[in-house]
Amino acid sequence: MELHGLRSIKTVGGFSCAPFLGATLAARVARLKAAVINIFGKSIKALLKIVAREVLEFYLCAEQKALRELASREPASAMVMRARTLYWDSEAAPREPFMDRWSVAEFGKRDWLMKMADAFV
């Protein structure tokens, strides 16, 4: 018998544990959903969307920072020239003030950026 990814459920004294485990698992999931709604005021699905959005935003910021660092390198190789074109549509090295996502996040959301960098880098 397969139950939520478990390959086999043993019987104890001729009694199958599958119905009991299924009911217990369903009750725990229901309590978890209720706790998340009570604490955060959102469903688990909505909370996961928020977390995914935050992680995606951090990686987009980090990607633009890496592209800026590559575009700022000297001497300018073919790869550096391509990075400059992608970064700010010019063959010259980028100069301050930078207006990429990382710089904007450093200015407006510095605490968020540092927490995310600690978590993911």
C-alpha cells in the first residue's frame, strides 16, 4: 500500500496502520495550515509565493551586481565588452552612480539585502 510517499505500511497483529497514519497526517496538516493562517494571516500557498518572490528578487539583484563587476573589469576582453553592453548598453566601463537592482536595494532595503546575502551567499 502506498500512502503519501511511503512504500509499504506494515500490519501489527493483523491490524493495518495505513488508515490511522492517513488520519493522523491529515489532522497535522490541517493544524499546520490553521497555525500559519493565525500567525501570518495568510495561507501556506500565499506565504510560499512571498518567500519565492523574495528569493527571486535577491538573485536578480545579485545577478546585476555580478554583471556590473564583470563590466567594470580592465583590460576589456570580448567577454567584458559584452557584459558592458548588457549592463548599460555602452562599451565604456560603468561609473557611479549605479542604477542596477543591487544598488537600489543597497540604498532602499539595506537590511533586507544583508539578511538575504547572509542566507544565500
